Amino acid sequence: MAATITHHPWTYNVFVSFRGKDIRKSFIDHLFKDFKQKGIHAFRDDNELPRGEEISSQLYKAIEESRFLIVIFSKNYASSSWCLRELVKILDCKQNGKAKHEVHIIFYDVKPDVVRKQTGSYAEAFAKHEIFNRTHVAKWKEALSSATNLSGWDLQDMANGYEAKFIDSITKEILVKLCNGPLHVGENLVGVEARVNRLNLIRLIGDVKVNRIGICGIGGIGKTTFAKAIYNMLYIHFEACSFCENVQGTAKRHGLAHVLTQLIDDIMKTRVRLVSNVSQGITILKQAIASKRILLVLDDVDHSDQIEALAGSQDWFFPGSMIIFTSKDKQLLTSHIGDEIYDMVFLNENEAFELFNLHAFGEINPTEDFKELANEVVQYVQGHPLALKVLGRFLYKKTVPEWKSELQRLKVYLNPEIQQMLRLSFDGLSSDQQRIFLDIACSFIGVNKDLAASVLDSCNCFADADIRVLVDKSLITISSTSRSLQMHDLIQSMAREIVRKESDRPGDRSRLWIPTEVYDVLNNNKVTQSVEVLVLLLEKSCRKVHIDCKSFARMNKLRILKICDLELENLGKMSELKLPYDSKVNFYGSVQFLSNTLRLLYWHGYPMKILPPNFYPENIVAIDFSYSNIQNLWRTPKCFRRLKLMKLKHCYNLTSTPNFTEMTNLEELILEGCVNLVKVDPSIGMLKRLVVLNMRDCIRLSSFPSKVEMDSLQILDLLRCLKGDKLLKVFRTTNTLLELYVDQMAITTLPYIFCTLTNLQVLSLGGHQVVKSRWWTFWPEYMKRNLKQPQKRALPYLESLHFLRRLNVSDCNISEVSPDIGGLSCLEALNLSRNSFTCLPASLSHLSRLQFLILDDKAKPGFLILGVVSYRIVYSISLVYGPYKKFLILDDKSCPRNLVVTKLNQDSQ
């Protein structure tokens, strides 16, 4: 449930303990009148206690729920046993209460010594108490003595007996302290309290060092709300507090000296004259904070000058103080406070639904008619709190048709209020950073960070550094697993809106990536030289696209061109393609020109057999002509020193590769599915920086250069290359290899070279027998005839592969698994399915890291013999019988330490 965070328990601002017959109709009446005029909520026993209830319990509760507890000692105060009981309760709350009460003493017409030593009227009062309340006397006397040691006001000393002046000074002091109390956080908060508790800053209370904490995140994610909630939880534990909201905005409007004045006022609890300059303000501030523990929140800082002026050094602060910063710029906080930084996260789906529903419907659950629409909004916003609130308020009490209309609009135009908030981060970027941000938003989401940086680099731009700035400002993120660039959908929408406002004519904008606009400008040749980036993503459901090839002649400043078929990329298997490829694009005319400023060129289904004769993009970084008609790229060698990626997947007409001599930085070469590729240029063997070589399904490739100096090669895929014996021998000394895929190759024996590749982590050599699959139709008849009949084999000697993590030897007709397999100490996954062995060696128990073991029993369905298996590992055993699979999980709770034989009867499957 949503709830407003109220860590303070106050029902009343003030509780006053006084002797009614002494001052009720005079001093107290004037005091409470002044409380009311100043908006101070004070408990008063003569009009706030419900009739018929026990007075003591109600008064005690009122004391506990009041922040300021004021005791007024008058001549007859000690004569009231009830007043003395109130005093004991008040002192107990101060000493033992969970909340921080402030107790103040007023000496009205009696001197402190009289109260402390119980002389005069106080002695007379206690003489009577000795008779009627003997058991309480000692405790009451101790309470009186303790109370006189607290801070207090003396009517005669402070105002020479003038009650009006005295009352005004008391209420003003209370009012100042109330203004330093809990802040209004907001209504309908969702997820805030859980995050505050998770951060657990209360653990730092009582610490002797000065603690500095940073909170960072994109605009509208809730940094200020989060900081206020923390402030409200912690402020009572400090001697002075200040929450400086929107520091960068206030500094821009009024100057940094104005922010310093506010901070000094809060800490000193008084008004000071406006400091004339920042240096003077820093001097005053350092004096003010040097002797007291303070809680300081600097909200939305965006420049080092602000931090240096307001909290320049830990040495300024008294031990035990805490400073909290919020900012959109993580690097700014890191450079000043180190690693104690909390990254704000978006709301999860349940929290997002709750927050949106509260603003859109005023309740947690929407009516049935709106559930699907509400879900659509929540999915669109992806947990951004401000956007959920704004859209919820915007859609409140609108009809279903109006909701549908507004949702359609949102897909094209971002809500102005959300756009304004998100754009603050963009406006704080340099021009180069803004350019890179917009490039990423339109063409590099999901792309490897290093590849993107190489494309975005230029002579005056350093993309790696600028990408780090975008990460620090929460405009993008980098996946921890794939190292790909990611961006929140709302931020991408903000970028799209920035580009849209460049011109009312799409063809005059710098970037085109909205499909309908790209269709229009390319079909009708409306593009201009303003276009630097053009992205056309073809999805399965998209209509046939018509492109006038003359359009490309106008875009002479084009840096990035992407025409990608997402459906083909997602298929991933040659068997699922129709070759030659049937394009979703209808090109008319011929491609006579492509910009030589291109740094990235992805064109799936490129319609021509050759490239334009004058096309020579010297700074090209990535080329992808997958599924194209192209026969060869360049007839003469080209110098592409920046080129890192070349992708020619399923180019049916490609018969040879280009000369790679001057492509010295190529890191990834994909030739997968080039079924008519007969030869590769000899220069391919000298690609010293090549990391990935994929020649999967190059079924006609018959030779490879004998000289290979691929010093960086890590991944080699030769799956279904029919001349496998020859190809493998070429790579037998490539010790950098980490992954090798040689499944379904036409080799007669399992090659010994695997044992020489001692750094291998992944080895897949499944299917080494006569292949009876859909792939057969792609193999020439003479190659089918050359395939050998399967022979019974033993699992090859692999013990030298100490780093092997995954091993696939499925469908290899293996009749025996050697005990040496137990020496593969790093093995995590082992696929032994579709083989003819009947038992596994006991040495499997040595594979302490094994997580997945895939088996079946071809000879005797329903009966499986396992060797001794370590009980500590969770095994997923895939048992394949006919058209279905059965998984058996043996976990550490149910599996005996030594599992020798497991029988799986047919009826247990």
C-alpha cells in the first residue's frame, strides 16, 4: 500500500505543563493565543480532552505525541501532584523516548534555586506531599532538580517582567525550530520507504566520522523525494539541519551566495544579512558548522563549484555530521565523495502499477475496462515515477476512447512535462556529447559499446570518454554481460523529440529512424544533405517498402546507414531461409552513389551485385551486407584501417572474399551461410587482430591459406564445413582459441588437434556421422558420396584441455567414455546425447563444477546407468525418448552422496 512517510510521531507541536490556578487566565491564555496566531498547534487540556475518559492516560499520550514539552514553574506548581506526575513523564520522554522531544523550562514567578532546592512555597508543598504522597516524593524532588539543569527562559531576566515580549520571543524560537522539522514529501508515495530502509543510513548515527552519501539518477526518477524521506527519518538525531533544494536552479537564478545564506540561516537558526560574496559565505559557514553535528542535504547539484562552496571538505564539519548530495551526474559525485553513491532504480512492475493507478483512478485497482490500457501505459513508461504521475493525472477521469487516442499520440510525441524534465540532462552536455547521445538513441541501442565507440569516434571527438559521461548522467547504461548500450524508452523518446524539432520536414533533419518517415523520404526522394544518420528496421509485419535509389545520391554527409531485416536476424538458421533471399524492399533504379563519409554501413538485402565504382569510405568501421545479392565487394584492394566488423551472412552469390591486406584492424569476420563461397583471399591468414571467424555452412569452401598468423583469434566456427580435415589442420597451432565449433563436418576421425589447443573453453564437435537432416539438400552430390559410414568411437583424449567449460560430443556414435574425462576440472556443461555407450565412468564425480549433463539411452529406453556422481551439484539430465523430453533434477537435498545406479522405468517418465 502507498503511504506518506512520516518518521516523526508528532500529533501536537507543543504540550505545556502548568499550574492552572496560578496562570491559566493570564499568562497561559496569552501564550496559547500567540501559538494560534503563529500556526503552532498546542495541546490544551481544558478543551481537547474527550469527556468521560480517564484524564491521566490522555495526558500521557498527549505528552508522548508533542515535539516541544514546556514546563512552566510558578509559585504553586509543586503543590499539584498532577503537575509533578506530568514533569516525571516529560523527563522520561526526553531520556527514553524513541522520538526526539525538546524540553524547555520557563521560570514564571519563581527563581531556579527555589525549584532546584525546594525552598519557600516548594518546601511547603512537599511538607504536605510527605503526608499524602510519601512514595512519590523522592522521585518528584529528583525531577525538579533535573529540570532546572535544562535550558530555560526566566521571565524577569529575559523581558524584565513584560509578558507580551516574553511570549513573543518564546513562540518565535519554537516556530523557527518547527520550520526545521520534517519536510513535506508528497502523497501517494510508492516504493520510497522500502528503498530508504534498504539504504539503512540510520546505521551511521553515532559514527564519529563525517559521512558523505551521493544519490544519482536521471531527472524525474525521484532523487529529491528519496532525499526528503531520508531527511525526515534522520533530522531528529542532529543538532542542526538544512535541506537545500534545487541547488543548481537557485544558484543560476540568484547566485551561489544566496544558497550559502539559506544554509547559514538554517544552521544558525537565525536570519543573517545576505552574504556579499561566496568567499565570505564560506568563512561564515565553516564557523557555523565546526562545533555541532549537522545533517545537510544538497539537492540537485550539477557543478563542482556548488559542492566546493557548500561542503568543500570533510574537515569543515564536526564529527558525526552527515552530508547527502543528489545529482544527475554520477562522476561529479564520485570525484568529490568517493564510492558511497546510491544509484536510483526505476520502480518494479507492481510498484509502477500502484503509483499509476493512484494518480489515474484514485485507487490501486482500475476498473475492468481500463486494465489493459493501464498496463499499456505502465509498459511504455517502464517504471519512471514522474512519468507515471504525469500521465496518471493527465488521463484522470477520461473515457476509454480518449485514453486510446492519447496512447497513440504518446507513441509519436512525448508528453511535454516529461520531455522538459528529461531534457535537463541533455542540455547539460557538450555539443559532441549531444551528437553522440542522439546517434546512440537512433542507431546504437543494443550494440556493443566498443564497436559503437569506434564508429562514433572522429578527429575532434573521443567517444569512449563521452559515452562515460552519458552513463554518469544516467542517459544510457551498459549491460554488464554483453557490454551493449541500453537506453530507457522515455529517454529515447526525448531524443526523438529533439530531432523532430530540428525541422517540420523529415528530410531536412539530421537523423531519420521513425519507419513511416523513412519510408516517405526514400520513396519520394525527399532527403537532403542534412541527413547524417538513416536507420530503417524491417520487421516481420512491415509492409513492402519502396526505395528510390537516387535518394542516396543526395545524402553526401551520411555517416551511419542501417537497413536491417530483423526477421532474418532472429531466424538465425540457414535452414529456415529461402535462398536467394526475398527482400521486403522494392528498389527502383540502381545505387550509383553512397557517401564516402560512412562509418557504419548495414544493408541487408543490398540489391546490386557490385558497389558503386566511386564508393571508398576510408573511415568505415563496420560493414554488414548480409542476405544480399552482392558477388564481391571491391575488385581492387582497399585501405580500411579502421574497419573492425565485416558481416556477409548468407550472401548467396558471393564466391570470393575481398583482399584483407589493408584491413589490419579487422576483429570480426562473418561469412556464415555463404554457400557458394569457393575461396578466401590468402591475406585472410594475416589478420593478426581478428578475434571472431565464422565460416559456418560455407559448404563449398575447399581451401584455406596455409600461412595463418591470426594471433588474436578466439572464436572459430566451422560448423558444417565439408572440407573439415583440411581446415582444421590450418588452425592446429592457434593457441589463442577459446571457442571451437566443428559440428557436422565431413571428417572421418575425431582430430587429434583438439588436444593441442590447450586454452579452449568451449568445444563443440557433435554430429560426426552420416548427416541425415534438412541440411543435406544444400550439399553437392559429390560430397554426399564422399561421406563415410559411422564407426564406433571412443571419446577422444581431452585431458590437456584444463580450461574447458562446455563440451558437446552429441551424435558422435561414441561407444565408450574414457575415465580421463574426470580430469576436465573446469567443465560446467557436458552433452553426451545420441551416442551408443551404456555406462559412464566413476570419474564424473571429480567434475565438481558440472551443472548440466545431457544424456539419453538409445539402446534401452527406460534404463540408464550412471557412475558415481557428486551429490553437491544440481544436474539437469535431459532424457530424450521419441518426440518429448524428460528432465530429472538430482539436487543436494534429495540425492544420496554416492549415486551408483539410477533406473528410470518407462512409467516414471
